[in-house]
Amino acid sequence: MKTIRLSSSRPSDVRRAAALLKRGRLVAFATETVYGLGADAHNARAVLNIFRAKKRPAFDPLIVHVANGRQFESAAAEVSPLARRLARRFWPGPLTLIIPKSERIPDVVTAGLSTVAVRMPAHPCARKLLAAFGGPIAAPSANRFGCTSPTEAADVSDDLDGRIDAILDGGVSPLGIESTIVWPTGGEIILLRQGAVPVEALAKVARVRIRAHRPGEVGANGRSLLHPGELPTHYAPRTPMAVIDGAFSSFERSLPEGPRYGLLLYKPRRSGSRFARTLTLSADGDLAEAASKLFRSIRDLDRMTLDWIFAELPPRRDLGAAIRDRLVKAAGGRTASEAAAGLRQGASKTKETSRR
Ligand code: TXA
Ligand code: MG
């Protein structure tokens, strides 16, 4: 299959993308968070193709993107006052709400759950496509399953060229990190994924307790609720990665010479010659800027033929929480001290062998 490139600034291209969706085809498009891989949310066969194209396991449910309140209500069996309040405050924008699912949404979209994830995106590219299509669009991030999320059309091409019908180019996704996913239920808000809406912003309007989702917690219809936080590795580059846990200077000294190391800093700091390449997320430690550059920088480092990528974690506050979550998962939970210990062991073995 040839993947055609369309531009959201050309109305005829937007119409063409919408026509493809109507025919059950797959179209990637820009949102303010990351690029999504869309299909007609009412067409089970089209949605099934999303899983195939991404190599995504069928147990991982998708987000339904809507243009307006009417489409939101139609995807939901019921909307609680709390869900409605959150939607009113944060939509259009990077918040995804988990709500009881209506029968109009096929089971493949929600992986058999009785709830559905819904989001009303703010980005003009997504909004134009939704308007031209005239219905809800199911879309996960437009990357291969488990890999780094795409923040521009070229990233989507790298992962999915030849596997999807079109990419509607809308430029760089400005926020650069996925939506926050919450499940307003039983008078509290369960946080399923940290994201572009910080918990601090949610807390200002929530008026109820916000708590983290407990791993293995049973979700709607008695099934264990799986979400991105429960997968140990996600957003991962091909190059092995680890997050810096202890003091930077002693970590740097602990690295054996030889391998090509990459360094992903949250803000500038002095570092020695151990690192072949260094990228910095924000010159003045601005968390929004850091979030917007996160996936781009991981992808760029991944292209630099490095043996290891070490990433510095930002503070936990505000968008820092979501950035930390992505970095820890991209590293598969590996810490730099574990990685360095392994590297030193490897280095001393190599020395022994060469001495013999
Ligand atoms: O910003 C975003 O959210 C982007 C853009 C494209 O909208 N989308 C995105 O989708 O990040 P995805 O599929 O990569 O991540 C959505 C996650 C899934 O991994 C899934 O586990 C969770 O949302 N999810 C979807 N439906 C759910 C449900 N009913 N209950 C719990 N989690 C759900
Ligand atoms: Mg994803």
C-alpha cells in the first residue's frame, strides 16, 4: 500500500482524508498532543486495521476523538455531572475522559470494556478532519506499538509508511506529550495516565479526590483495567536507555570508557567528555518546552548510533510528572546505576579476555 501525504492547510486534501475514513481506510493526523492514527469509530473492520497497522495487541483500547458535545453524548451510555464539568473546563484540549460506553461504539474500539475513552482535540488539523468526516474518529498514537510517539508527519512515515492509507500533515504537534487520561467514577477521579493536563490543573476544578490508578485494579465490567501505566516498557527507542537516579557527577565517573553514550538533559548542566552526544530539553528548565521536545529528542538520539542513552528526570511537579513517566517507561524502568554496573562488568570481562 502506498501512503499518501496530504496537508491540512489544503481544503481539498482534508476532504480527501475524510473520504478515505468514510471508506474504512486509515488516516494519520496531527493533534495538539501527538499524531493519531484514525479510523471511523463506528466501523469495526476499519478499527481492526488500526491494530494491524500498529501491531498493537487487541487488548489495548483506543481513544475516540469527537468534534462536539453531541458526538460525545452519543459515544456515552451516560455522562456524569463530574465528567461533564471536566469536559466543559478542558475541552477542546488534551484531556481524555473514561465514561460508560454506548452501544454505538463497537467492542473492538474499547477492547471489550464497558467504558470508552473520549477526547475532543483542539488542533486545527484534527478539528478540520473531524468536521469534514462528520463522525467520531478512533485513534491511538500513530506509532508502532511500544515505540516512541510521533510529533510530526515524518515520524509517522518512519513507523507506518506502507501500512496506512494517508498522513494528514498539520505540522509539529505543539504540546508533544499525550493527553492526560482520567476516569471520573463514584465521586472521585482515577488518574490512568499523566499527560499534557497536569494534575495540579485538574485539582483546581475537580472538587473531588484525585487518586492514582492502582495496578491490577478491577475496572468496569469486572475486568482488570489495563492502561499504558501497566505496561513496563512503552515509548521506547531502539537504543537501550536508562534514567539517571543518583548524583550526576558520580554517575558520569562510573561509566567505563569505550561505548558511545548519549545524554538527554532536562536543563543544561556541565558534563564531561564521557558523552558522545548531548541534547537538552529546555535551556531554562521550562517544563512545557521540555515536554514539547521530549519525543523529538528521543527519536533524534535514537538515530545517532549510540550504545546507550541516559536521561535526566525533571522535577515531579506540573508537566514534570508526565515527562518522568515517559522517560521511565522508555527506559523500561532501568536506572543508570544498574546500567553502569552492567557496563563495568562487561568492560572488566573484555579486559580479562584480552589479557589471556
Ligand atoms: O493525546 C493522546 O491521547 C493521543 C492523541 C492521538 O489523541 N492518543 C493516544 O492514544 O495517546 P494511545 O492509544 O496511544 O493511548 C491511549 C491509552 C491506551 O493505551 C489505553 O490503554 C487507554 O488509553 N484507554 C483507552 N480506552 C480505555 C478505557 N476504556 N479504559 C482505560 N484505558 C483506556
Ligand atoms: Mg500510544
